[in-house]
Amino acid sequence: MAGISRPRGTEDLLPEPLARLKRVLAAGLQVAAAHGYRQIETPIFESTDLFVRGVGEATDVVTREMYTFPDRGGRSLTLRPEGTAPVVRAFWESPLRQEPLPVRVSYAGPMFRYDRPGKGRYRQFHQFGVEVLGESEPEVDAEVIGLAWRWLERLGISGTSLQLNSLGDRECRPTYRAALLEFFEPQMAALPELDRERLRRNPLRVLDSKELADDGLLDRAPRTIDYLCSECRAAFDRVQEALSALGIPFAVNHRLVRGLDYYARTAFEVWHQELAGAQNALFGGGRYDGLSELLGYPPLPGVGFAAGLERVAMISAPAPEPGRPEVAVLSAPPADSKAAVALADRLRRAGLSVLLDAGARGLRGKLSFAERSGVRLALILGESELRARTVTIRRMAGRTQESLPLEGVEGRIRELLSSAELAEEGAS
Ligand code: AMP
């Protein structure tokens, strides 16, 4: 077909995948609420500067992946690639800033990155995330990780592993960075161009270089945790102790660095065994104590995570589709269709999902459509039913029928829908 196709890297969310995404998100919001996090929403586009400053000029996201455009007033706007910088901005621009600290919020919505599309990687995708603003105690780092972990548990997802690292802070990171550069200096000429570029612009990123992944070099490279100042060391210990108290297993991963510049101390990712390679992160997060100042606001420590909903949905169980009708109400011409219209309305108001077919075509065609729609019961109203004030109930699976008084038929329908007999017939 020669129609206009959807932009590369985008998806149309059809009923089942959408139902799954929503169920995954609803579970996340519930677990967040149980931890005292309130949901907020920020705009889908922001001033480009927010991300240039907040994410960092030297990051892949800012240099290569942003959807940036001038609006009609000549302002440079960007479709948000992530949610943390917007949440920090929203905090300072709203009454949230007058609330007692820490402020705990959750958010969800579409994010946009001009990434190379692939399995689990899109140009428009959805994130669910939480942020704790105004608290530097390391126990909240563990709280955020614990919240994420309980969310996956509630969804029945296993096969995940928590990867943990500490990136140090303003005090100790410069020493670490210098050690890293010193280590790579003699190898510089032999390194792939991309890694030389990383070392120039954002040296820590070399640690998660895909190009060097199989090279023994990275295993010998200096490790952040050997360069932590005493405060960062103590904080890292406390995060680990709190995780142990929660009974959450973790692996310290020396190569874990986050792509975004504003992180300090705790960094973490949750990986899943079924998601291969670069797409194995279900979510990532960490502490970003320097972000608020980078955005031009007063200092404000923070910690949070963002999860890719498509990736979490991909490994979660299928969800029932809301709006997939269970029952069809069919008028059988030449009988008048008003009774069918009224019955469908009555059943819907009683909470059932009902497909109505009250048109002029014959019953046979209606039954065949109802069957293909996947309904489990068809209620037929023909002339003899109207005369006797009854309705014929047809079980689609076994094609058996019974006749019942119209009055109070809701009860029998519910019984039939929940009966094992029907489910078994349906499964056979
Ligand atoms: P990040 O903000 O890069 O740490 O990403 C957090 C999470 O968002 C990742 O772990 C993924 O689950 C998800 N994510 C990031 N980029 C994409 C993408 N292009 N497509 C789908 N999900 C993504």
C-alpha cells in the first residue's frame, strides 16, 4: 500500500500491548503511592537548554539524540528525552518547593530520542520514574531501588539482577577521572576513535564502551570505588546495608556508569536476562546531587530512577484487554430491534462489556461476526423471544442454547461467564 507510514522508531500501541503497558504502569503507580510518592506530569516539550544543561553537552543524548525544533516564536524547544531535569525544574517553579523536604514524586509519559531503532529501542517510548528531592541520606537511595524492585515483584517478573556502583562526588570524582585518563593515556593511539572521543569529552563513559567490551583493558582499568572519599565510601556502605535489610540482592558493577552527567554517588541499573546486549536495562537511576545547580537553581540533592515501560511490558504476562466484549446482544430480523438496544444498555450499566448488533442483516451473519469477535455468549432476541418476554442465550464455545426469562437475566449471564464449564469449553 502506498499510504503514509508511521515515522521510523515509533509504534502504534494496539489493544493488547497497550493494556499490558497500562497494567505495568498502574502497578508502578500503586507501589509508588504505597511508598508515599505522588504523581505529577510535566510538559512533553521543554526549552532545549533544560536538557543541554541538565543532561550534559557531552552526552550521546544531547549530541545525537534530541528532537529539537524552533517554534513559531523562534524559541528552541526539545521533545523531552528524559524526565529528571523537567521534574527538578517543575519543583522550583511550583508550590512543591514550599513543601517540607524531601518531596517524593512519580511521573510517566512518552520520551523521545533519535536512537537507532531496534528490539526494545524506539524513538518514542514510555518511561515511569520516581524522584526524591531534597534528601541526601543514602537510605533513600535504597528506598528508590526497593520501590523499583517491589514493582517488578508485583508484576511477577523474575530473572532480574540489580547492578550497583558509586560514581563518587565532586570531591573525589576528579581524582578518579585523572587516574582513568592516566591509565588510558599509553593506549590512546590503539583505541577506537569513538573511545578516544569519550575520553576527551566524558571519560567515565569509556567504561561502558561497547567497542571495548570484550577487551581485557576495561577489567584492568581503575575502579571508582577505590577512589571514593570517606563520605562517599560511608554512603555507599549505608546503601548496601539498607538493601540487605530489604532483602534485595545486588552485584557491585565497577563498569556501571550512567550516560547522563549529573549523577553522583549511587548509580544502578536493573537488568533482565531475556533482554540481550545493550537493551538489557529495564531501568536505570541514581543520585544527581549536582543537577539543580546546573539548571541555575539553588542546590537540591536528589535520587530517582526511570524505567522503560515497553521493556518491562515485553517481559510481563499478557493482560486482558478492557473493552474486549464478553457478550453479544443480537436482534434477529424481522423482530423489532428496540428490545435488543435496551437489553445491551441494561447489561452495560450492570458492568458487562457488550457488543450490540441490532442492524437489518440476518441472524446467521450476526452470529458469525460475534464468534469472530471472541465473545463467549450471544443473547438473541427474535420475534418468539419478544412475544414470550424471554431471551435465547447461546454459548459460543459449545454452541448450546437455553431460553431464559428476560427479567433478571443478568444473574444467569454472570454465572455463565464465571463458570468453569464455559472456560473449559472455551479452551478446547
Ligand atoms: P536512561 O534514561 O537512558 O537511563 O533510560 C532509562 C530506561 O528507559 C532504560 O533502561 C530503558 O528501559 C528505557 N529506554 C531508554 N531509551 C530507550 C529507547 N530508545 N527505547 C525504549 N526504551 C528506552
